[in-house]
Amino acid sequence: MNIKHIIPLIALSVAAVSVSAQNNAREAFKFAKHQTKLLLAETAKTNAAANKPNLLSPRALNTNGDLVMVSPKDWCSGFFPGNLWFLYEYSGDKFWKERSEPFTAAMEAEKSNTGTHDLGFMVYNSVGNAYRLTHQQRYKDDIIQAARSLITRFNPTVGCIKSWDHQKQWQFPVIIDNMMNLELLFEATKLSGDSSFYKVAVTHANTTLKNHFRADNSSFHVINYDPETGKVLNKQTLQGFADSSAWARGQAWGLYGYTMCYRETGNKTYLDQAEKIARYIFSNPQMPPDLVPYWDYDAAKLGNQPRDASAAAIAASALYELSTYSKNAASYKKTADKILNSLGKGYQAQPDSARGFLLLHSTGHKPANSEIDVPIIYADYYYLEALLRQKRLAEKKPVINSPGTLKN
Ligand code: GLY
């Protein structure tokens, strides 16, 4: 076959992949809209019975299949409003915007919460998406205020934002998950012109780079620092199998976090780190063929362990973005497509089941015997985000949607 014949064939196969990605997204969003109407109804029932001033959000199902609802103070409270914003983004249908607004309003008071490092998850995934899609001033003000609250937890001697206050076994714990909260800070600098948020984010990312990673590019879950000297005291875990193990969701948070830090700074070191993490995850001998990992790569060696669909969804979303920065674009995109295909085929709930959650089989905190092999809201959030990113790439649009693109 000569080159004249090969080029149209390549073009045809690229077009076929785009069409199949769009079909995939169309089917998945049809399912997501149907399921989320059920979850809205279930949520409304619980809120009516609870009669609280602020709406509770769905977090997970327990092993009996009961809905676990949380107040805006919980770290998982921003994902449900975020999912509703994603459905609005996909469909342009005001129905979803109007459903998200009250849940987003409930999150706005958290902008002054200085007792958590999770303000990125809480405020950015709810109010941040609201601002991105509506450009309303009040949401912009909330993002900047939340960033002010978050940086009160920064210790310049350590060079990090403190994670938990309630785990008294550690003086100044910093968890790999905390990389995800830096996106709020980068955005706050762009919105306010105040570079102090950016500086804190970069310092935290650099300190984490120095202390959280092992020689094989897997990461520890928790680094405990001496707050007076900045010295590393312990390298441990809370949610993983062992201090020395690779907790699956932690690896996914690192991949997403350093990809996002590269987007925000252009610093090649962050891109290299994201690629090293991707290599660790996707060349791991314990990774199952469907690319949905067991909850911990080292626990997987024991056999008969639960999966963590949330780790797969987070990684898929990160890989779509990473594919737009890397010479390994095709391989990252193919891997992300494969993950979404696996999630769509083997992990989605049956329509009208699981009280309206989208994905089954996530694992929240195995050592605490909590949220094992159940639907969890952040798996659904990153699944929807990954599907939107897949669709945007298929349409040759930038994978990160810019602010203010849907105004009504
Ligand atoms: N701390 C967030 C998580 O469980 O992944």
C-alpha cells in the first residue's frame, strides 16, 4: 500500500475514534442524567426529613445500600453540586443549573472554613464550576475568600499546607491528596491578581515533590513534619495498606495534581513528575487488564481485594489533560479511553438502581472498614469530568473548558 492510500485510512480511523468517543459520551451522559434525577429525588427526601438550614449532599451508599448524606462541612460535599454543573455543561439545559444552585449556595459559607485542607474539593468543585460556567461575581468572590482561608494552613518553615488537625498521632501531616486543593489557589491568583496564593501552591507542590515520592515514583500517603523545623518526622499511611505501600487513589491524586500544576505554571518538572506517576501506575504488574485498580497496589498482591473505581476515574480525567502536554499523547489518550470504556461496561450501576449513583465499586477507607466496594460521589464526579474531557478532545477543543462559556 502506498502513502496515498495510508493517509486517508489514518484519517478514517482517527475520525472513527472521535465518533466512538462521542457516542460513548452521549450514552454515558444519557445514563448520568437519568440516574442523577433519581439521586436528586432521593436527596430531596432525606433533606425534607432532616429539615436542616443547609442542604445535605449525597456522599455514598453504605453496605446496606442506604444513602449516606453529608453537611457542607464534609470533604465530599462539593462533588454532588459539581456533578450537576457538569450535566449543565454537557447539556446546556437550565434544569441542571437550577438544581445545582441551591447545593452550591450551601457550599458558599465554607469559604471561611479554616479547619480543613479540603477547601479545593469542597469549594472549587462546586462554586468553582459554578463560576466557570456562569461568571457570576459572587462565585468569584467566594473562590478568592476560600483561597484566603486555605493559605492560613500554610507553614512556611515546612513549605506545605497542613492536612488534618484531628489525627493527633501526627504534628503536621501532609497527605498526597492535598495536591488537589492547589487548583483553588492558582485560580484565586488569576481572579484576584494576588500572587501569594500562587506562591503557596508552588511551594507546597515543590515540598511534596521532594518528600512524598519514592525511588519507583509511587508516593507515600502521609508525611508528618516538625512544624518548628520543617524536618520530616515520619512517612506513613492512613488510608493505604501499609506505610510502604502504594494506595491507589493517592497515586491518582498525584497524577492529577502534578498535571494540573504543569498547566498552571509551565514548570517542566511537574510535567515530568506526572509522567513518572503515569508510568508507575500503568506499568504496575498489579494493575488489572481493565485498568480499574485494586484499592492499593501492594494489597493487591494478597488477592481477593476490592477495586477502587474512583482511582480509575481520577486517573482517566488526568490522562486526558496530560495527553495535551506530552509527546506520549496518543498512549495517554488510549489508556484514558480504555478506562472509560471499562467503567462504562463493567462498573456503571443498572439504570434506576444504586439510588442514582453512577459508578459502583469504589473503596474509600479500607483500613477503617469504611466505604468498601460501594458507590462514592467523587468517583461519579471524576467520571463525568473525564467524559467531558474525552468529548472535548474528540471535538478538537481544549480539554480544560475556559470560564464563562455558558451564560444563561
Ligand atoms: N482524602 C481524600 C480521599 O479519601 O481520597
